[in-house]
Amino acid sequence: ADPKWNGGRYDPHDPPLGGLSVARQVAMVSYRTPLGYHKKFGRALTDESGPAYGSRAPWQVKSYLEYQGKKFLERFDPVTYVKLTEQMDSHDVGRGRGGSIEEVLSHVEIPVCVLGIDSDVLYPLREQEELVRAMPHAELKIIHSDAGHDGFLLEQDQVAAHIKSFLYSYD
């Protein structure tokens, strides 16, 4: 969507930073749930003297997303981000191993603790349940959170408790 992208052959002195920033903002929306955003920001404005509605309203949530987009530009260049995303999207543990994902995972013999977040739309619980069904010595522990995917960062007490319990059970 950024005209500067040019199919990945952009001018390194004028990179498509606007598109990368917006991509990060869009991604950030999926990391939390509507309830998580509502609890964090509600309909609060950053500046009460600005317009209270419309595209120029200084919403806190808009400011947060724009800040995250700008901060992201310090860590990634556009091609790196696209290539990393392509690799993550196309990863297949069964590829080159002679079988389906389920078949390959059925050979995992070590104990595995899979953590899933009940409000995560990026990696929904059904996917974690599939992993656990595929591995003979796996167990699923559920993190309860309104924060969506960010629950793995924000619910550290639950994450730590599940990991400790799992590790101590094999001590």
C-alpha cells in the first residue's frame, strides 16, 4: 500500500517507512482484544482542547498505535519485516520430514508444556489444542486474560506459575 515499496526495490535513502508504520499499527490491533483496548484507553483523548470526534480527534488509542508504529521503525527495515513475516507464515514443521505436521509431532518424545491464551485471536486455543493432541506427552495450560495475544507479556504471574509447575513435575 506504500507507493515507495516498489515491489521491494525501494530507494534505500527514501524507504517506505509510512507503510511499515501502518503495518505495525494494524498488527498491534490484533494483539489485544477490544475489551483490552477499552480497559486501557476507553474513549479518552490525549488533549481535551482538540476536537472530540472525527479523524482529527486526539484519541489516546490512536496516539498509542502511532507511537508503536514509529518505534517499530527503529528496529526493522521494510524488507527484513516482509521476509521475516513470510518465513513465519510459511513455516511448516512437517516440510522435509516426510509427513504431516501431526505425524511429525507424534514422534516428539519429551514432555511438552503448551501455553495458550483464552482471548488470543492470533494463536487461538484450538491451535494449541491441536498441538497437544499431536504430541504424546504434551499438556495444555491456559492463561486467562482479556489482553489477547499480549497476555503472554501481561500475565507473567500465570505464565511463570504454569512453567514452574511443569518444570518441577519433572525435577
